[in-house]
Amino acid sequence: METVDTLSSVDGMPAEELLAIARALGWGAAKILRAYYRGEPWQDGTARELEIQNQKDGPVTAADLAVNRYVLDHLHSVLGMENFGYLSEETYKSQASFAPFPQERVWILDPLDGTRDFIDKTGEYAFHLALTYSGRPVLSIVTCPELERQYFATLGGGAFVETPDGTVQRLSVSNCDRPADLSVVVSRTHRDERFKAMLQQLPCQNQLQVGSVGGKIAAIVDQRADVYISLSGKSAPKDWDMAAPELILTEAGGKFTHFNGDPLTYNTGDVNQWGGLMASNGACHEQLCAAASRILDELDRA
């Protein structure tokens, strides 16, 4: 890669070729996820079971594991292990250590973002795949199987959405610049009392409920919403929740930062994205970050 401002090539492979691989994986993952979501039988007629495992960080299903295996097997075979690291929600705990990958280029995978929504059959789940360079995303895919929409972006190359028929459209966030008119996309769950108290005091009170981080950022680039806020508590969102959606949003003209304006950094050895994170159409980004920080300070002093 020649610069960190645009993605032109990776180890001699043109960005277009690398993106084509990722896009194909996104649609392939969507096919697997939809088969499990619908309970379609295997070719031999036996039932396709979710086999839900309740773990400390949330449920894991056979669908998560099947997509994880499908994507990593393909990337390993095509790109190898020497020049790329692979950080996946389903495999990181089995690593020998939690130190950062030594490679500058690391693929970050969430085979099923929104597992609870997947299990509850809300339809609001997504597939995430991002390539990072020196801790920042340079290529990403977010696929929303039930919307039949795949979002993709490369650093400096813009963000786009495609449908199964091959139609591709460029994305851009809304131009809404009045705080009171902005819509905040929120979860149905994962909201503690501190977070709800903060939301109640922000100038933007319009809300849209959407599951999965990928689905929330999709709502912003589709101009159905304008703001998404993440606030860690006892736990925090992980690298694989944020890396792919971040690039989709920023390449569509939005902003995604910590409340203090710092960019998100990936592959640091700690997969948690602690603190307050603000994603928006960018128009009132700094104002909302300042307001959220002030409100939280007041709540913590009360």
C-alpha cells in the first residue's frame, strides 16, 4: 500500500481485486447465515440446527462458526498467513497470547454481528469484514442478509451499496445539521441506566431501533438515521463490531470517533473499544461529543 490515505494495492494485489474477494465472501456468508436463519435442511435432508452456546460475551451459534470457518479458510488459502493477521470474534480466545498481531495488515472478522437478533428472528443481523493497516481500516464489508444489501468501502475510494442483482450505488450521509432534527439509532437491548439517562438529555430525541452495529451504521448511510452512540459499561464493543462499519460511514462522509475526538485504533492487543464512541453524519459531531461528555460528567458527579 503506497499511502495510508488511499488503498491502491496490497502486496502487489490491486485494491479492486482484493475488494472483489471480500465482496464475494460477504455474499457467500449471507447465503450461509440465511440458511441457518430459515432452518433450511442440509443436502441429506437432516435439520440445520443453531446449536446455541451461551458464553460469557454472549451467545454463539453454529451459524457464527460456519461463517467463521468459511471466510478464514478462503482468506488463508488465497492470501496466506505470512503477511496478514486474522482477528476473529470466534477464534481470538484460542490465540497463544492477546498481544497485537505483528503484521501491519490484519483482517478483522465478525461472522455474525447481532447474534441475539439472529436468534430472536428480528432480521437485524449483519456480517462484518475489514482489512486494517497499522491499526486503521482500509477496506470493509458490511452485509445485511435480510435487507439483501451489502455495503463496502475502501480508504479514499468512497462507500457503496450493492444488491444481489449487481446494482451498485454510491452512499452519502444526510445533510441534516440541526441537532433537534437528528435521529439516533439505538438498540432494543444493551442500554443500561447511565446510557439511557444520557440519551434523555441530548438535543436529538428522535430514535430508531435497529439491531447490530452494522445495521445501525447502514441506517445512517441509508439516511434513515443520523447518529449512533456507544458507551461501554462493564463490557465494551469489540474491534470486530466497529472496524468494518467505521470505514463504511467515514467514506460516506460521516464521522466516527471517541467523544474526545480521537480516532478508533484496532489490533492493539485489547479488543475492547472502551469509553464513549460517537458515529454521525458529521454535521453536529463535535457538538454532540461535547454534549455527551458534559452530560456524563454531570451524571457521574450526581
